[in-house]
Amino acid sequence: MITNFNLPFLRLFTLISLLLAVNALPRQGAVYPAPSPSSSSWPSVTPVATTSTPSSGWGTTSPASAPKSTSDSWGSTSASASASASASPSPRASASSSTPTSSLTSELTGGQNTCSKGRSAKNAVCCVWYDVLDDIQANLFSGGQCDEGAHDSLRLTFHDAIGFSSSLFSQGQWGGGGADGSIIAHSDVEMQWGFNDGLQDIVEEQRGIADKHGVSYGDIIQFAGAVSVRNCAGGPKIQFLSGRSHQPQASPPNLVPEAFHSVSTILARMADAGFSANELVDLLASHSIGFQENVDTNPNVAGTPFDTTPQVLDSQFYLEVMLKGTVQTGGGTGQMSRGEALSPIPGEFRLESDRALARDSRTSCRWEEWAAQEANMQSSFATAMAKLAITGQDPSKLVDCSDVIPAAQPYTPKLPSLPPTKQFSDIEFSCPNPDGLNGGLSGLAGSGSSASGSSQNGKGQQPNRNKGWQTIPGSVNKLPTKFQLFVLALTTGLALADLKSDLTGVTTMFPGSSGYADASKAFNRRFSFQPAAIAFPTTANQVAQIVKAGAANGMKIVARGGGHSYVANGLGGESGTLVVDMSNMKAINIDSSDNTVQVQMGNRLGDIALALNAAGRALPHGTCPYVGIGGHSSFGGYGFTSRQWGLALDPITTINAVLANGTRVSATKSQNSDLFWALRGAAPSFAITTSIKLNTFPVPSHAIGFSYTWELDYKSAADAFLAYQSYSLAGPPSVMGSELNIGRGSTRGTISISLVGGWYAPEKSNGGIQHALKPFLDQMPAPNDHKMLGNGTYIDTVVQFGGSEDAPEGGLNTRLQPDGTDTFYAKSLMTTMGSPVSKKAFRAFAKYLSEEGFDSDTNWFMQIEQYGGPNSAINTPSSDSTAFFRRDVLFTWQLYASSSDSKPPYPADGFTFVDGVANSVTDNMPADWDYGAYTNYIDIRLEDWQQRYYGSNYPRLQKIKRAVDPNNVFEFPTSIEL
């Protein structure tokens, strides 16, 4: 812990805080495609001469343990013009997409296949890999350890796969087979190259295992690499595809980068193989479980790790490479070995290539991002490794055997920390260059935004790395990127003195304070973020005070209402955010003279329903009592009464909010009308809403719920979905709302379907509920179960759908018991009345759920919510009447899967499963099919989220964003971009 806290540290922290307000890095989940081999965008690659001297390459990508006589080279870079190809073959598929395709030609052989020792695999051809797993864990990895054998195996995956050159193919020469196993098949050739020094033992050991089990060399290399990662704490699950053929030809020489190569040379080599600069940085996460062996042949240095946590795949490596080098590893004082750089601490080795990549403008931003975002780093590493594993291969001819990869090692995610004796000022930031305040950085997506400075309390200063501290002229500084690394200050004892001073009188929690750990937990435990601070205002003036303080300190600010954001946007969607927790602002003021209600944003739906019901009034809203009104009404807000009353945002007449400069405003159709338009559909991107005024509706004189349940084979289920679509398009009465709830069937090939909904009118109105349901029920077989829900009162339907009959006040009073959590991944689809879903797509959807859904280890449910139809109030407004765009919607689909015990970690297969559910629909509709997604089921993995969530309203939203929040203070992963 740092104890000598002083003004320079405060100034440094202020700089980092200022940088946080700006965002030029690619968003989470962004895809970084590589060009195809034939693309004209491939760089010209200059051959690099290599020597046979001890290699200083940077492929030591593995756990530290007792040293072994091996080399650390990734080898020399670039394609050699003298590659020994005797023909001019056409190149096989390069790694031209960022992730392997999931459309494999091999089909499941039907259900789970029983393999050795009672284990199961989805495809029978994968069973052999369980036997291989047993063999390598026992004989290569010392019983499943993150050890020397794991180190060598992970290194081997890269040395084999990187043997692919698009430029050589374009010259009519043999460019290599990529991840083909040639390093084993042709070890007599490839092991003569210096950059492969030290791999001889692992090559022969893996050869023996492959031959013993009858698997290919290319497969054994990638399988062993994936398993080795999983043996290390923090190691993500890497997709493993089986079925590579033996490679009849050796790789060309000189295709493996080495530690002494320049950044330009390394990037050119990687681009030639199909990898971007960002993907290179992703792959280097392997160094977090690595150590050097032969870069420096001094016996005192052999086996030296690259960071202080060499058996954990974590962000510590990225941070420590950013520290200023001060010592020569091993205590030497003479000339350093080629490829070696000064280390920041004794007992740690630094490769020159790592040092340079952390400071180069093309790679430093990604590097610094991964120093602060461990979970995203681990995920991106897995993606890059999966891409590496199919370099030069045709993935459509391979079989996914990822289910054989073992479970993760126990690991608790954490922030990186500074090693003892190191201070925050020892970190050498390189993204951005503070002298280039108005410029962008080469190769980065997005553009810079401005951050306000202030002359008070030293906030108007920042360091010039060449000239020392100087005052920034003016109030706006253009900065091309952002950092989250200031969270390190929080973990090393650097106080947020200015922020604490500015928040005097406001209850605020900081890291380490009592209650902070619980307050910073996300509803979706898939996410774990560390806010810079969590403030709890009690008045709108305090909200303004918090926003002013956060903006003055250059911080990113978000509001948290109920905290149910699917991606933890209420915590900022990443660490280092100032969270404005609205939970102490719970006033509900009902005006019976005009039947309106003013609601503060700390309220949850259950509490609002109880208060309004006592006055004989109601609002349209969802069924979960713990969902906050703030986010719910900001992004739509659907419930079973929405077909007659609209979405939760539709009755809003006034919005009181605080802008990014701390100004309090009121927005209506006639006052601040553009802001009012934007706040109804995308509010958190523009302001912090403190309260809303809404028109209310009289409580229905009669209300009842209903439920019908069937278990159907997938073909019958598809017919049921089609019947429900036809029924909805015909226009059921608006006083009825319903949805289909879909779950796992009792046997493979079946699914469970429930029609659930509510009737909010007198029993005999519109012919009554049975008359209204008859057109659908007539097309269905007899249900397995049928029941009516509730006692006939409106409030009891609220209890039936989301509360608990046995709990006080029906479980709707959220003050009486704490909220729960889950660990899940969800996606959504919004399908329109004008482009209904085809029978083919419904059948693919049903088949996928009945088979892949039955096999999935997740706990899942799917919902098809009935939004639209000729009588629906949701469809009445135009798509540009509010920022909520999808007014033509018929169905909103929620696709949701939790971990098996609702606790972390979330299984990688869960992403594959849920993505596959969505794809089963979209892949079976026309390529230009118009569909949307629902912002209250937010998904940070959705690539075209701007179009799917906001459609043609997005440009107007951006224009308003630039006007009211030009410094992007209210920023989170899916916020409206400048």
C-alpha cells in the first residue's frame, strides 16, 4: 500500500480521472475483422533475416515453474521470399473472421453420446478426446497443473498456427498450412529453426500421444493448448474444433515473431497471418502465465516469470509491463540479451517486444484497456485463441468438441495491484499522448471527446511527460482515448480527496468503506465492476451536486435505479464509474385532481403498484416487483396491460432531470421538447432523471390471470408458434395481454410451452376471456394443465405474475426483503407486424430448443411477448414520436439462460447456446429482414445495436447527445455515441 500520498499523486490521479470521461477505444464486444488473403489491403511484408543464435522470441506463453531448457522465441517475423514451396497452391482459408464459425457440417449423432468413464459428448467423434485429455493431464501436465508442460503446449499452439502467410500465397508460393500440425509432422525441418528452440521435447511428447490415440497432429496441438489454459486460474474456455488432416508440407521459415523485432515488423507479420493489432494484444495474455528461459541464458534468470502472478491468467501482466523498467533481471549490470528490456522489479523478466507494444500508439490503448478490464481481456483472449486455432483451416469441415475441455480452476476476479515499492506514478501511460490533445491515434475506432477542466483544487492541471506539470489553458481538453486504470489508485490507497470534498453532505461509499462490497454487486453476477464511488442522494439538488463533482473530476457518471440492468450499466458497465444510486429517492405523490402521479426514480415497480392501487389507479409496467421505474420507463416498459395503456414511457408528461453540467431541468412536449423526446427511450445517455410525472389509469373493475401449458414435439411447437402469430395479427381485445413462456421439455425433441396472460375488464366484456382465447386454443391440442390466476382484483394479478401470495403485501413491498441476483446471458428480438416470422424459422427455433436446449447445462427460458396487433396501444404512436423506435412490433422475444446454480462463473457454452437460439430465427429469414431488439433486455454482444435498438431515430439521438452532453459524461457500453 502506498503511504506517501502527496500532491503530485493527486494531480496524476486527476489526469487519469479526466481521461476517463473520454472514449475512443472500441466498445466491448466489438469485432476486429482481418482481411481475406486476396484482399488488396494486405500490407507489403518485407522478409526478415534470422540467425541460429539463441532465440529471444516472445512466445513464452505459459505458467512459471521449474525451468526447462527451452527457448522463448516466437520467431522471426514476415514471410521469406525464399520459402521452399515447390508448387503454387491456392491458400486455404485464413483466419479472416474474428471467431470460428459455428456452422459445422458435422451433425449431432442424436443426443448426448456416452464416452469413457461415463462422460458424455454431443458428438460421438469427440469421445476420443476424453481419453486424450486423461493422457495429457497425467503425462504432460502433472495431473492437471498450470506447469512447465502447460507452458510448452501453449507456446506450441502459436508456433504451429502462425505458420501461414497470405503474402506468400499471393506470390504463387506455398504460404503454410497454419494450425495444421506441421511442426510435429515435419519436425526434421521446422525444429532446425532457432525460434523453435526448446520445443523439441513437447513436440515428441505430443507426437506420441497423437499417434497412440489416432488423432492428427494439428488437433493435438490445439487441444493441448486449450487444456493448458484451463489448468491455470483465470483461464477461459477456448473453443476446440477437431478434424484437421495431417499436413504433407512443412511451414515456410521465418514466420514466427521474436522479442527483438520492432513493433512494425511484428504487426506486419501478424497482419500477414490475418490478425489485427488488437488481436495481437489479446493473444499476449498468454504471457501472464509465462516465463522466460533462453532469451537470457544466465542460469540465475532461467524460469523468471513475466509478472508477479505467473500461474494466473489475469490483468497483472498488462499492468506490470506498463511500469517503468529499472533493473536488469538477475542482478546483471552488463549488456542485456537481445530481446530483453529492463524490468520494473527484481525477479521479473521483461521482453523488449512486450515493453514496446505497451507503449506504441497502435497497441497501447488496447494494452491499457486490458490492464483495467480483466474479464473482457480473458474473453477476448479466448476469442483470439479460437481464431488462431483455425488459421489456414476450413472450420466448416471441423467438429466442435469444446465440451471435452475441462472445467475452470477456482478463481476470484480482482483488480490488478501495484507490486510492493511501486507507486501510481511509476505507470508509463502511452494512450494517448497528452501533447496531441486534438488528434486521434492511428488504428483506433471512434474519435475523441472533450473533458472539462477546472482551475480549482488543482483540477485544471495535467502532466506533460516532457516538461513536468503545467496548467491547461481553457476549459476543454481534447483527449483521444480513455483509461480505467485510475481504479488502481483506489486499491493502493490513493484517496479521492477532491471528489470526497465536493460530495460533502452526500452519503457516499468508496472502495474499502463499509457496505461498498454489497452496494457494488451487480444483479447479473456475470459482471463484476468496481465503481470509483457510489453516491446516495436524497434530493434533486444533491443529484446536481454529485454530477457537478463527478464532471469536475473528469469522471464518467451513471444512475442506478433498481439495478436490474442485464449488463450492469447501472454500475457503468465497467470499473471506475461514479454511480448515482437513487434508492433513497422514493417519493410517490398522487394527485387525485387530475389523476396523475409524480414518482421519484428510487422506486421499484412493486412499490408503485401498491401505492397506486390504494388510490384506485394503475400504470402499465412489467411483472417483476424489484425492477426500478427509472430504467424500465426509460427504455420502454412492457406489461400485460400495455396493449390497452401503452408502454411505461407512454403516460409520462413531465421529466425532471439533471444535465451533465449539473443543471436541473424540466422537460415536456412544449418545454425542452428535444430532450423530452430523447428521454423517453434513451434517458440514461442524456441526463439523470430525478422524477417523472405520469397520467394514471383507473384500476380495472375485474382482472384475472390465466395459464395454459403444453409439452410438444418441435414440429407441433412450431405450429403452435405460427398459430399464436396468426392469432396476434388478427387482433385480440386490447384488454388482454399475453405471452408464450418456453422451457425445456421432459425428453429430448420436446419443449414446454405456456400461454400466460391477464384479462383486465369485466368478465363478459368483449365476449369474455374464453371467447377471446378461443381462436388460438382451437388450433392447439388439449393442454396438459390449465388454470385461472387470482381472485379477480387487479392487484392480485400483479401478485400472481411477480410477487408471492405467502409474503407480506404479496411480495410487492420491496422494502421488506432484499432483491435476488442471477448469473445469465440474454438476447432479444423484436419482430414486426409487417415482417412476421416464417414457418421455417419457427421450426428451426423449436428444433434448436428441443435438442440444443435439452442438452444445455444452463437454466433457460424463452418468452414471446405479445406487443402488437390491430388493437394494441403500443402500435398507436409513430416510430419517431419518442426515442423508442419499434412501434411496429408484434412480438418481443426474450432469450435468457442462467448458469446452472445462478452463480458465477457463467459457462462459455451458455453464450453459444443463446446466440444459437437467436440465429435459429434470423438465419432462416431473408437477409434483409427487418427486426429489432429491446433495450430493457440489453446485450453488449450485439454488434449492430445502434440499428436494432434505435433504428432511424439514432442520428437524432446523437445530435441531441452532442447538444446536452458534449463531454460524454453519461457514458456506458451501450450509451448513445457522440
